[in-house]
Amino acid sequence: MSETRSPDSKRRSERSRRAILDAALELVGELGYPRLTIEAIAGRAGVGKQTIYRWWPSKAAVLLDAFIALGEEAAAGEHEIPNTGDLEADLKFVLRATVDELNSPEYELPARALAAEGVINAELGAEFVAKLLEPQLQLYVKRLLAAQDAGQVAEHIDPRVALELIVAPLAHRWLLRTLPLTHEYADTVVEYALRGLSPR
């Protein structure tokens, strides 16, 4: 007599969750954030609205989790800034990759939506920083500390402040959209920053 197995609820829930996150990313690209709705996400994902509200309180929360998942997939296995012994080359490599990411429509549209929402929604903004930005910034801290140990960065430099000299110009130019964000610009930012960080 064959054994009847009940459906795996965990697997079904994960499929639904993945479909919801994918739908949120697709729709924010197609509709823009202001026109994105829970109803639209549910329809695209093939789930009921209550399924979404059971896991997330708002469309912003759905999009944040979708964006975090997107970042994790893009960085699969890459959880360190390279340390080849050449700090300038390593930082240029990472900033060029960051430029490519910021210029990618897949990344740019949800990132801009979350950045804007985070300005008016303090709770979401704090979550965005804690879950996504700060872990990435700590990779710079670790690499700069290694450079200090190697004598490539002055001992008195605070790595948490120093990294802002490197990453903030890119974020500023990306947010304003007044000038192009290029590999050449990223290289220049690294060169200028390291002049100030290097031991005298």
C-alpha cells in the first residue's frame, strides 16, 4: 500500500516568499515605487494579499527584503575586499564593481526607491542601514585595518571615518545624477583619498 505524503509546507512557503520578492523587484522596475502596491505584488507572485501581510507590514518592507536577497545573490561567496597587498589596486577593483552595480537598472531602481523611502520612514531607513549598508562598510574597515597593520595607512586614521572618504563620493554622485558615474571617477576618488590616508 503506497504511503500518502502531505505537501511540504516549508518548501511551499519558501517558494511563495521567493515569488513575492522576485515580483517586487520586477514591478518596481516596471511601475516605479509610487505605483507599486501589495495587490500588484500578490498578483504577480500568484499569492493572496494576506500571505504577504503575514510576513511583511508594507510594500517598503517587501522591497527591502527583496533588495537584500538580490545583494546576497550578487555577492555569493564574495564577503571580503581583496587583499593583494596593494591597497590602491584593491580599492579601485571594489569601487569599479560598485560603479557597475549602481549603474545597473536591476540594482538602481529598487535602491533609489529604498533610499527615498528611508528618508521619510526612519524605521525603514535604520533597517536599510543595519541590514544592508553597515555590513558592507565593515568590509572596508577590515581592509583598512589590514592596511594599517602593513604600514600603508597612518596609525592615527580612524578606518570608519576613512572609508567615508572612499565610498561617500560615489553615493553622492549617484544620488544627484548630475555627473556620470564611471570607473575613471572611482579610480580618482581612491587616489585622492589615499593621499590623505597614507603615512607621512
